[in-house]
Amino acid sequence: MSSLSTHVLDSATGTPAAGMSVRLEAAEDAGWRSLGTGVTDPDGRLKRWDEDRVQPGRYRLTFDTGRWFAERNRDCFYPEVIITFTVSDDGHYHVPLLLAPYAYSTYRGS
């Protein structure tokens, strides 16, 4: 089975996005099944999910960016960011989010 982590960096300020809510879901025939939620730590990381649930398949992480920016009295264009990805084998999957009020990017990290 695979492990999963994420890291959110506020690229506008160059600081970690601590305190951001993130939801993990798995694709099923009838839609998406929630596997849990978490909050990024002071370094902007969410290091572990229930690893026994991360098997080969399609997943998505939903980042509550709208609330995170609002709590900091900052505007944003994307009230949530959804990253859908595929787990294809055993190993570690790291899904970073580089975030700014009007842009974001992601990649498969290590």
C-alpha cells in the first residue's frame, strides 16, 4: 500500500500555509467517497493519511483555500483547489500545492 502527504506553500509570501483544511476522497463507481480530512501543520504539511486506505486508484485532495485566505483578510480567486491524481503502485505519493491569491500550481513531489 502507498503513503500520501501534501504540502501547501503560499507562494505570494514565501511562507507555509499553516492551518489549511484538506479533504481526501477516493473515486468509486457512484462518485467520490470521503477518506478523511486534515489540517496543515505549522510547516504547511499534512504528512499522513490512513495509509491502509491508499491503494491503487484515483484520489482527490480538496484544499479549502477560500476560508484560509478569508481568515487572513486576503482576497482569492479560487475558493477551493481540487487536485485529482492516480496512485498506481506502492510507494510514497507527495502532492504539493503552490498557492497565490490568483494562481496555483502542483506537481508530484517526493
